[in-house]
Amino acid sequence: MRKLSEITKTVLRGKLTRLVVLAFTLVLILTAFSCTSAKIQYGDVDQDLTEDELNIKGTVVLTVVQTSNEAESMSAKGVVNAFNNRYPGARAIYEEGRREAFAARISAGDIGDVFWVDPIDANNYQQNHNALMPLDSYLKPLNIDVGDVYSGVLDVGKIRGRLYMVPRNVGGQVLIYNKGILESAGIDFDNSVACPWDDFKSICKQLTIIEDGQVQQAGVALKIWWEPIWQMFFRGFGGEWIDSKEHKVSIVSSNEVMTGVNEIIAGIQEGWLYPEDMTSMISSIKYAIPDGDSDISRVCFKSFGAMAWLTSYGLMYDRLEIDWDFCTYPAFPTQNISVGATGYVVYNRTKNPDTAAALALFFMTHEGQVAYHSQTGSDVPVIKSLAEDDLWKGKGTDWEDKNYGAFVAYMDKTKPANPCIMAPFEVADVFSNDSMMGALARIINGAADAQTVFAQLETKANQKWETALS
């Protein structure tokens, strides 16, 4: 009887354990369901409301990407503190999270009310997760001075014409350059204005040294496969390679766009345009210049995408005792500058939509931008009224005398740097970095001509766009 009793107890314990596990699993499912099925906030606000009439109360969480960079966390914390002072009836809480976990947290419903994104993330979370609340309806009630915001940067935060991402910084394309190479060649270069493209080409050709069939020194090194850069060439001669209204890509079907394509190819083939990160893929041209960032003593001008690169590049040039500075991107006949940004979005399941919108859009106010950029002084503000302010110009570094004006010059000429802002993901992916590397390498190595290669990409992109619309 004892044995039977022990067996019975064991069986009962097993059943009880399974019941507990089942109950726990059910709780998790119901919890997840209750989060993800929370009321969707559509961001529609009466335009006659004033800021005082909005319900800017209660607690919201700001989720930023987990980082070991104390300076980055200081900037976001500065905004949180300023927001809490500005709105005493509300409370913003700062938290960090792993970026790779954001999608799962969105699905589970435990992401912050406001969270960090880049434009690709924003489009993904809205198009594939239906997770974001539009913010344009809040602009007037919150007295946001849109006229003080760089228009091209504002466009980066839009999805299908509506504002979802509030930019916190500007990532406009500029060049960093080796002043010693110019001085050795006796060239008096003015970094305060954009050098016309033909003049820039002439300078680069003059600075290029080719010996024994090898490029020993190049005028300019560009990440020509990178979407912010090749798009400037595609747009630089009067063409528009992508039309989001007509849902069409035009490259070989546009003589103006192909002029930009051919400028890239000719520059590489003539040796004065050094294709950064691509030389191992090119067999038709020999380079004595080391690939990657170690090329700085052998090239004059070089890609510099955003202020986030300042520390690594500044230290690299200084270690080699190279005198350097920034300059604006050369002015193509149709001047344009690719601009990107990262920023903050509002989770559309937030329980405090007015407070969350106020926190996100606070990043676009004068007060919020000062709070963000005054912490470290190492990023470019998104508002025009801070363009001349010293708070962001290499504050606390050995490089305060550099030409930071280059980062905010010609901001009326900006265009979004990410194709996914203008087209569905499947269309933008046709022109991924890897795809553009492969396309350019094929042309330069003589495997196919530019007309053939880009005709294939154009056709593929338009077919995918047509499928996406059907």
C-alpha cells in the first residue's frame, strides 16, 4: 500500500506541476494579448486645442538604445530632465534597452511610450508592426516652430507623408580633408563655400599620383556604394532617380541620372576617385593606397558622414600628425546634400498619448535641442536657430577650431539619404550597399557596361514596386 500511495502522490504532483505550468503559460499569453491589444492611439488632436488643454500628465517611459557611451546617455537624460522641469504634471522616465530586442518588445507591448529609432527602424515598425503614432497633428497645439526645423531633416522622419519620427540630430554629408596635401600642391582651397563640381574634379585630378600603373595618391576617397553618396551623384545633374508619387525608379531611362552614374565610373577609372572599401573587388585598377581608414595620408578629401565619426577620425588624423579640417560637399550642377537623422517615435499603444507626443516632440524644440546638445557638444542640432551656437561645435575637444559650419551649410538643398523613406523596403533593398558594391565592381572590371547593369536594377526595382502596390 505504501508503494501505491507513493506512486499516487507522484502522479498527483506531476499533474499539479503541469497545471501550474499551464496556468503560468495562460497568464503570459493573456498578458501579451492584453498589451498588444491595448487601444491604438491614432494621434488625431483637435487643432484648436492649446498646449494647456492637452492632457500632458502622468508617467511615460523613454527607451534609448543601451550603450557604453556615457556621452550619448547623458544627452537623452538631459532632455528627460528638461522635459520634467517644463511639464511638472508629467514625469518622463529614462531607460535603456537592447536595440535587437525592440521588435519583440513592441510585439509584447512593453516597449517605452517613446523610443529611439533610425529611419529604417521607423519604417519597419510602422509598415510591418503597425506600432507608431503619427505626430503631425500635435505640432500646432504644442506650438512647435516647424519653420525653425531644417525641412530636409523633417522629411527623414516622415512615412507616407506623415511625421512619425522626431529627429534629434542632423547627419548631413560633408568631407574631411588633408590640408597638407593641398598645401604641398600649392592649392589655395576655400572651405567656407561649396566648390563647384567641375573645379573640384580638376583639383582632385591635379592631386592624383599614378606611378607604374598604380594609384599612389588620389584626390578624393568616397564610399561610393553608400546610399547617401551615390544618390547625390544620381540627383546632381538634373535627374530624379526615384519618384514616390508615380511609384517609379528611373536610372537608365533618365539621361541626367546616367550622367551622374558615368561621373562615378569615370572618376574611379581615371584614378582620382578612390572607391573606399571596394578596392579588393576591383581587378582592373591597381592601388598602392591601403583600403579603409588607413588611407588618410594618401588621399586629400574623404567621406565624412556624421558628427558621430568625429572622435575616431579626429584621433586618427592627429596620430599621424596630419593637419585636417571639414569642407562642404562639392556643388553638383544641381546641388543636393544627402541628410539622415535618428530620433524618437511614440508607441501607438501608449496610455498617455498627449504626454508621449509632448516628450517626443520636445526633441524638436529650442529648449529640448539645447538640453540634448549641451551635454556633449558633439552632434548637429536640427533647428536653424542653433546653427551658429558654439554648444555643439566640438565642445570640450581639441578640435573646436574646425569648420563646423560645413555641417549646416546649404541645408536648404538637402534630400533624405534613405531610399526606404521614398519606396517600399523591397524596392529600397534592390539598391542595398552590397548590391551597389557588386554593380559598380562589375562595371569597373569590364564584366558589363553601366547601361546594362543599371537597366537590370531599374527593371527589378520597378517590378517589385508594381508587386507591392498590387
